[in-house]
Amino acid sequence: MFNKVLFVLDIKIVLGAMTRFLSDDAFCKMVFFLKNRRLLNLAEPRTFSEKLYWLKLRTDMASLSRYADKVAVRHYVQEKIGADVLVPVIGIYATAEQFNLAAMPERFVLKLNSASGFNLIVTDKTRYSEAQIRRLISKWLQVDFYRITRERQYQPITNKVIAEHFLDVEQGKALLDYKVYCFNGQPEMIQVISERSGFAQSHTYYDVQWDLLDIYRKEYGAGQALAKPEKLAELLAYAAALAQDFSFSRIDFYIIKQKIYFGEITFIPANANLQFLPAAKDLALARKISISE
């Protein structure tokens, strides 16, 4: 698994280098066409993906870097809803040499602060050498994630790697990821990711009353309907508080043993390359994103 993480990282870096000559607009139009086999309509965006691309290319995303930075956002979360929801930090590293495997607990999580999807979940540290993990950290610290995705909110961020405590779920239970889609600061839809196996996962979608929605993404399976979380009202209040200044955001949480933990704030889910089905539901969600030149 570790070698696969390194391989995927190297591919992303190579692809970023190969497309450096393209402007952000040209890069995004190329990616959209390759994924959808049609031209990206930024003049009159209608689909959810097109609306996200419009936000990505036509708004000042760089001004959101404080909230995209996995280190800096912790201060914002503390200001808005308190430090109690933050996953405890073990260390923050500006160089690979600062990482000391012997000082780490048996289980921990490493994340690159200036990117999405750059994570290493360690459930048994004896399976890794310090040299291995330092090599990964060194590679991460050199990544220009903006160049890979053209997400400008990551461009101003100084790379750091953050080590967090492992969130230990109750025995026999899966870790659930609650992603709250907020429009103009108001929670409207909750995506729950469950049943992870390798890179596969299942998704279910709910409204804010926890009624199951008839909506899905074709690349993911539909998960089992889940019981309404006891902490739903509190989770939604937290999401609204964190989202209040944004036209669109997705606020992510975990609930572990009846305690809510903050995950991250995402402004461009799936780097804008997502399509909800049925198409009518995708268009209805897209209409909730307000745009103006």
C-alpha cells in the first residue's frame, strides 16, 4: 500500500509538470472535456460541475487559502466553534528530518496541509521505517498541488505535514465521514461515506432532517441507509457556523463515540469533476450555487 501511495504521488507530480505550460482556463477546459466529452460552459454554467468550475476560475479562490490550509484552518475552527472538535495534533513538520518515528504512537495519520488526498493512515508503525516515512514527507513538502489541480486556494500555502492522532472507532463499527454541503452558509445536504475497502467506498445522501435522498454518483456504490446520528443537530450547527461566510462550501466531520470531530473545509469537491445523478437532481443542486460576474 505504501508503494502505491508513492506511485500515485509520482504520477500526479509528472502530470503537473507536463501541463505547466497551460493556463488555468486551458487546463480546466481540457480536463472537463476529457471527463465529459463536451465543452465546459463558463458563460452559462448549469450543472453542478460547471458551477464549481466557474467558482474555481472566476472567483478569488486564493483568498480562501486560510481555510484550505489544514494547519491554519484549526485556528478558524477554534474561533468559530471551539477547539474541542479538533483532532489532537502530534506534530507539524516543515522538514522530513523533524519526523521521529520512535516518538510516534502505534497509530497515527499524516496529512499534507496544502493538498487534498495526500494522507497516510498508519495503523501499525512497526510496518514502516523512519526512512520510508521521511522519504514520503520529503516528497510531499515539494509538491505544488495548485500546479496539479489548478485549485488556487492551495497556491499561497507553505507546505507542512501534520501528524494527527488516529480516530479509534468502536469495535466492529466503520469510520463514517459526514460531509455537509452548504449553500450561502446554510446546510442543505449530507453525504456519508462508509464501507471503505481500498480505494472503493459507498456513499449515501440525506437532507438535513435525515431523510434519504434519491441521489448518487455513478463512480461510487450506494451505501446502506444509516440511522440518524444523535449528534445531527449539533453537527449541522457547527457546519452552519463554519460555512457562514462562503457562497458554497462542504464542511466535513467525523462522529466517534458520540463526539464530533472536524475534518476539513472543501470549496471545490473532487476538483469540480463530479456529476450527481439523476441529472435533474444535479441541476437542482447547481441552482443553489449563486454566481455573478
